[in-house]
Amino acid sequence: MTTPHSSHWLQPAFDDPVLDAQVSFRAALGALAEPGLPRAMDRAHALGDLAPAIYGLCLAFLDSDTPLWLAPRFDTPLIRANLAFHCGCPIVAEREIALFALLDESELDDLSDFDNGSERYPDQSCTLLIQLDDLHAGPALRWRGPGIKDVRSVNLPLPASFWQQRQARSAFPRGLDCFFAAGGEVIGLPRSTRVLIETEEAA
């Protein structure tokens, strides 16, 4: 929530709010439709520690009906004020009630409190928006599933514990959809995608 003195934190989000929002939303949907394939997400300006791609995802998805949980790195007056102004999303302290979560590398070891939906309402699960330093500097991963012909090689720099946590929260149709962003690029990972590291299925 903004305060009476929060207006001085406000910054432009998009140069062309209507067009850039549409382009960003289509890019985000395309990233989920073709998991593991990098998409340009560079229409938004950087905002504090938020890179253009991750801020673009926020602007594309968040509104007054999408409670958001913020990792401590992103829980700043600047980010809170601009998300409140441009998105109108309520920022919540409880992970359990968040429909979106804005994470960095330090928050990937424990996903247990994020809602992974229910059998009746799988669409009410939390979507993870994860900012990384790079999308191409990690160990070799093999992704399979809808939107992928045969197999796709992905090199996200993520700890093994993340994949273990994701597997623990996956019982399709329940699960956590994820977006990974760095700089002006985004990669989507829907819950339906199987991720393998070397010969072992990790998620």
C-alpha cells in the first residue's frame, strides 16, 4: 500500500503503456506455451533491483485481484510504491495467500508455503516470478512436455534443492508455474513440464 508521501517514488513503467503491456503479456504467454525457449521481455524500465524482464512480468500479470509476496530484496519503498500505482496489487506477508511471488536466488530453497492449488481449483496456485542473474549459465537440463518437440536443452543456474522443492509441490493438475527472468529475457516453466538433470528426473 502506498503512503501519503509515496508519490515521490513513482517512476514510468512503460514508454507506451497500452502497446507495451500487450506485447509483454503476449511474450509471457508465449514463454509458457513454449517452455524453456527464451523470449524478449524488454519493454519495461528497470525498477530498483527489478530487471526489465521481471518488472515486465509484474506489469503484465498483476492487478487488484492478485495478492503478491515479495522476497526481502524486493520489499523496498520504491518497488512497493510503483507496484501499487501501476498494478494495484495487494502485497501480502503470508506466502500461503499469495497468487504471485516475486523471488530471487536466495528464496529458492523452500517453496513449501506457496499454494500449489487443489484438485478442484488447480488454477488458484501461486505463480513464481524468479529473477536470476543469467538464464544460460547453469547445468544442462532437459525439458519435456507440452509445447516441446522431443526435448529442449535449458541451462538455468538453479540449485538442485529448487528442483526437489518443485517436485515435492507437483501433483498434476496441482503445481507451481514459474517464470525465470534476467535482463530483458524470460523463460517459462509450466507445471506440466518435466525437468531432468542428467539421467535423473528432477521435477
